[in-house]
Amino acid sequence: MFSRRPGARFNRGRIATSSAPVVTPLTIYGADLYQWLRGDLGITLVTGVSAWADQSGKGNNATQGTGAAQPTYTAADATLNNQPTVTGDGSNDVLSSAALTTDLATDDFYICAIVKQITWTSGDSWTSAAGSTPPRSFQNGASPAMVMTATTSVNSNSAGTLGSWFRMELLWSLTAGASYFKIGSTVVQTGNPGTGSRTSSSIFAAPAALFGNYAVAEFFVVKRAAASGGPTAGERAQINTYLQSRYPAAGF
Amino acid sequence: MSKAIKVAPGTEAQIDTLRAIIDKALGFPKRGSHVGGGQHVNMPDTWDGTGPTPPGWAKSASNSWVASVTDAVLPLTDDLVAMLQDSGAQAKLSASEKTALQTAVAARISVILDGRTPKP
């Protein structure tokens, strides 16, 4: 029978390891994180993805109750180091989360996503906060380009490369011209797309049509003031660390 | 602008009937299965198919798209038609339902759905 002598150490000789905290969008943004969708977490499958559960803890799950409109789940996407991804077909796939727009109805917000555009059609939507008229939509433009649009369209005149994964960032101001769109670390457009109404947030499409054909590995939405430029430098550094650990070969 | 998609055209009532036949053949509503780690949506184990669709369930195989009561379409992609022609799906249908389905498949046209409204 063992007995512990005063002053003796258990586990003697075991090598102590550093337990640095795991950095995630939730640890970085805390209560300001309003939606966090990650390809390896929270997937529910019927015909395709019927639900993509929000990992922020706010319950802003993205769902689709119709089989033919459910995006495709790829368990090991060879184009992204075999990470799991979710793909909208560009025909009728869309995931919606109505509660998100209520949560962020009066706040500026910031979106960061790891995405790959598969085919290009001008007008197809990436993500929208849709309402009656006009919806606040982020969509493909001509050229190719990306467009933030509500009362006014702000056209980037550039976009990510078809078939390549990239990090997309979007900061949307509700009040002023401080919105921006980024591809990787480059701000490709700033402007003021206006406010518009918000009743249902969606990814892969605007509410009725304009479906985007692209894949998503990760997508998160944060409440951040546009007037101060969105995320702070410290938050950006931590997000870089997080994305580097999640996608080491991709260089996001 | 979105891509053209193969659809069965008809009146809203005809399309509603066709959608019910397809759901019967494919066994909808269907409960989803959880994949991966992390938090997942809470799904009821059973659902009678009425009222709002619970998270994680799929009520129908396909949405109908309605422009007016006399102008509606139901997407019938080649993949969906292949599932419907499977012997297991066909076994769930009556003779008249099989005939209605075959007629709809034969009458498919390609359209762009922009400007129409999906009917959940």
C-alpha cells in the first residue's frame, strides 16, 4: 500500500509540459462572437448539411430544412489539406440563421471566412443579411469583383482567385462609410454600402435566389465597431495564430 | 444571375401534389445525423412533419418555386431523378403516383429560378 511521505512528489521524473491556452475565435472575441461555423464541428447531415451548429454558444445555428437546398459536406477536402468543408452548389443551396440578425440588428459587424470560389456568376451571393428591401448582401460583381450592397453598391473591382482557398474579411458599418472588404491581408475596397434591413442572415445565397457556388471551411461573425477599424491589432495577431494552427499549409 | 436548373413545371396545386409524391418515395421528413465534434443542434427524435421544421431535420426533398397559382416549378435534378427511380423509392408509390412522377420527369425543362419565390 502506498503512503505519501511529507514533502515527497508524486509523478517524479515526469516531464512537465507547457499548457499554453488554445486560441480560438471564442477565446479571442468572447461574448462579442455571435456566430462561429467550423467544418469539423457541429455538422448535421440529411441529404446534405441540414444544420451547421454555431460554436459561439449563442445558438445562431445555420439550417436548411429542404433536402435539395442543403449544401454538400466534404469530410476530407483534398484541396484544403483534407480538412472538412461545406459547399454551396450555386443553384439552390443556402443555410439561414434568422436569430443572428436580431442579435446584431443595431451593431456593426465583422465577418472572417476561409472560402474557395468554385465558379463565378455576377450577382451570386456569398452572405447576406436579408430583409424586405434592400437586403444587405455581399455578392459577386462583374469583372470579376466583389460587391457590398444595400442602399448603394460598393464594388471592389477584384476578387479571390477561382479554385483557390483564401481568407475573406468583411466589415460592415451600419451608419458610416467605414466598411471594408479584404482578400487575405489586403483591403481591396472601402466604402459605404448603406444600411438596409435585416431579417434573416444566410450564407451561400441571398434569400430567394442569387446562389453562390463556393466552399467554406470556417466562418465567424463578430460585433465590432467599424469606426475603430474592426478587430484590434492584438485580436488580428491572435486570429493569425489560430488560422495558422488550423490550416498550417494554407498560409492564411 | 443563377444557373439554369431542371424543373417540372405546372400549377401550384400540381406542384404541391408532385412534391408530396417525391417526399413519400424518399421517406421525408428525415432526421439528420450528427457528424464531427463540438456542439450540435438539438433534434427531436421524432417529428410529425407539421409546423416549423426542427433544426437538423429536412421536411421535404425539394422546395417548390411559385410565381403565381398557375405558374410554379419543382426542381427535379438528374441526381434527384436517379434517387426516385431506385427500386426502394418506387416500391413506396402507388401505380397512379408512379405515373404522375414519370410524367413530371418527362416534362422537365431548364429554367433560371431568379425572380421566383421558394415555397418552404
